[in-house]
Amino acid sequence: MANRLLDRQARLLAYLTSGAAIFGEEGVAADPLLGIDPALLHLEARFSHEKRMEKISAAFPKTLQMLGANRAAVIRGFVEACPPSDISRLANARQFHEFLLARWQDEAPEPAHLPDVAACEVACATVRAGADEAPQEEGGTRAPPFGIRRHPGVVLLRCRHDVRPIFEQDSQAVPVRRDTPLAVVMPPGAHGVQVMELLPVVFDLLSALGDWTDPATFGSAPEASVLIRDLIEHGLVEGVR
Amino acid sequence: MTTNGSVPAVGLGYRSAIDDWTRANLDRFDVLEITVDHCIHAGAAQRAAIFDLVGRVPLTAHGVGLSIGTDAPLDVAYLDRVAAVVERLEAPAYSEHLAFTRVPGRDLANLLPLPKTEAVAEQIVAKVRAVQSRVPVPFLLENITYVFEWPDSKLSDAEFLNLICRESGAGLLLDVENVFLNASNHGFNPYAFLDDLSAGLVREVHMAGGVTVREEPSGRPFLADSHSHPVPDAALDLLAYALGRHRPSVVILERDDRLDAVDEVLDDLARIRACVASAQLGKRHGEPVAGSAS
């Protein structure tokens, strides 16, 4: 049974995704049952790790930069705690984000606004991938004859710091600490993801609009119609007439 | 899918990062290769952009997510999604790598070799038949590049491919760059490999260019299949040699990195076209093509 191909493949992947194989630690031998040159396994492990980190770096350029001197230790911890389980960029990005959140439970993030930056970056990756943009027939609530709902491609975030300058200007900007309701969205016709601040009341409205809703619910005041039209124009809400 | 019944169609692996450029240059490609996994995992906009190409240019279908070599049942739900994409693309064939990338709970997302034995070949043949039963177009297996070999491998690369394709009816997507890299990295004669492939096996071809890395700690140069640089002349020589022995219907240039260097992409396509034209001329005049197994 130990020689079954699946067992050998599982042993190989366990080794190739280990810190010992990826970082080439001396004195840590490869699984002798594999019978493969450890130097070549190290090379394979390094190639695979670099491909995975390319996916993660593409999603978290600012977070990784802001990790600074801790970056190597964080990545090492990530490798040991989270073996790759999915091929997609977004799945790897989410896995890295969950790892960071768990780490920050035990170790205060430095700088303090780093969790907000990471949350924004994973939200951007999600919006970019259109991961939440499930076609009607694949799931979710079927559209009624008329109604509005939050656009499925929008991600809402409530941040403790106003991190928008980091995204709009540069990573060195020091964000102000204040409760900041944000929407991460790909507006119609835009070529890139945008991070926009919302009024708290709009944030709450969008939070409540997960399902199709009759716009008459918001009353017949002209201000309500103007607001809904504005939200549709910004890609925050989709409507069926 | 040939340009005029005998000359291979020459094209590019479609990448959404250069979608605008690809559309602006559509007349330069006889065919585009679509990665079915991009259709399966992409957002609606990216999927729509891919399906918008149907009818504008012939498309062929290639996969990276099957992991046919994993010693576990195939993911039939994935295969059914592949079948739907292939149908939507109106692709004449579907190709995948003869490799494994994952085991339950762990996905390396990198192609790994299989032990080249008759027993493993038998397992793969059964899997190929399962694929053929769910995806109703010809199925092609692609030779991969590999860093290491399993110690119990008994068959050569060509013997392993010949055996699986003969028993299953699969065709071969010959990745010429991978032959070039493996020959360089593992010290075998790439022309002998091409000679050893069964006649008529090669249905499609991949071309690409990689980089040289240093193997640690020995410092030995190792060629990596990065799809990032121009196709090396030695790989074009191998293509010419292969075209003297096989009649693929499609030759695809793969490019995944440094995509902004579009002039390199166009130059590679021109070089591949010249190689294809030269091989056709050689066939007409009965002349030998470049390279030699001796």
C-alpha cells in the first residue's frame, strides 16, 4: 500500500510544499521513500513556490511592501501553515489574507493600518476576478420583473483607517485613523478597480441590498430616486425595470 | 484546422492581459488557443471577451487543471465544464498535460512528471477514455518539461507517450520547447526523441521560450519553461525536424510573461511561419529538413 502511486504523489507534494524543500535547508533530508535527488526537489519546490508567490504578490503588492523586514518571516510562516490547495490566483490571495488575519490575532500588525490595506487589496483582487459576479442561472436570487440590489461585483469594507491615500497616491502615505466605510467596485466602463468612500447611510443601505428589493420600499421621494440612479451609475447597484 | 488542408495553422495562446492587442492583430493569427480553465475560473467580463472571439478566428482548447496523472478518480464535474467550454468555443480538439499537479487537499499548480512505467500508462489510458467519453472532440496529451524523474521509470519519454496514445487513441500535442529543455537539462538527444515518436502521433505543436536558472548548490545551468522570452533557434530547428515527420494541424506560440514585448511575439510568429513554410517546401521537393538524429 505504501507503494501506491497516490501515496507517493501525496508524499512528494507534502515535501515540495514544505519550508525545508522550498528554502533548501541544509541537514533536512528529502523523504527517502521518494528516491529522488534532493537538489532537484529543491529546484522544483522553489519553482512552484515562486509561481504561487507571483499570484500572491500580484494581489498584495502594498501589503507585502509594508511588511518590510517581517516579510520573509511572514512568508515562511505562510508556507508552513498553508500548503497550496487551489490553482487560482484569488484562492491563493484569500488563503494568504486569512493567514495574515490569524497571525495578527497573536501579533499586533505593524504598521497598525496594515490589516485595512490587506483587506482592500484582497477586495480589489476579488472585484478584479469578478468572483462574485455569478450569472443568474448559476445561483443567487433570480431577478424579479423589477427591483434593485447591490451589484454582486461590489465588496463593502469598514476600515479603521482611511487607507485611500495609499491606493490613490503612494504606499508611504500615513492614513488617518477614523472609521471609513468603503466600497471596492469596478464602475461601468472603467478599466480598473476603484476604492471609494461611502456615506455611512449609503454603506448601510448597500449592506441591506443583498437581495432584489422593490425600490418603492425607499418611498416615493425624488431624493430616493436620485440616490438609486447615482448608485447605479457608479456600479454599486444594479436595477431591473 | 490547417490553413489550406496541409499547412499547419499558426497562432497564439490567448491571454486576457493582451486582449486589446490580440483583437487589433487578429488577422495575424490563423488560430488562437484558449485555456479552458480561464473560461471556467474567470469573471463574466473575461469569459465574455473569450467567447466573443468565436466565429472571428478559429479557436482550439487547451487545459491546465485536469491533473490526469493524479492516482485518483477524475473530477467529472470539471470535465463537464470543460466539455461545455469546448462546445461553446467550437474547438476541434481539447488538449491537456501528461502530468499531475495535485493530490486531494494539496494543489501545487505546477506540472509534475509521472513514473514512466507500463502500469502507470495503463492507468492513464483508462483516464483518457473517461475524458473522451465526456468531451466529444479529439483529446490530445502534451509532453511536459520536468525537473526530476521518478527512480522507477522504465520507459523513455517517447515510449511512454507512444504507449498511452496508441492504447487510448489520444493524439499528441508536441511541446517542442519542452523537448528542447528536457534534452538540455537531462542530456538526451532531442532528435532521437522525435524520431522515436510514432508516425502520425503529433496533432498540434507548442512553441515557447524560457530562461536559464542556476541549480543550487551546484550552480549548473537549468533551462526553465517560463514562456517569457523569444523561441530559441535550437527549438525552431527541432520544429523544422518535427514537421518533416509529422503533420500537425496547429502550431501555437505560448507566451505568459513579458507580454508587453509584443514585437517579440510577432517576431516569433514570423519565425515559426518561416519554419513551417520551409518545411512545406522541403516536403514538396523531398529534401531533408534541418537537424539530425545521428
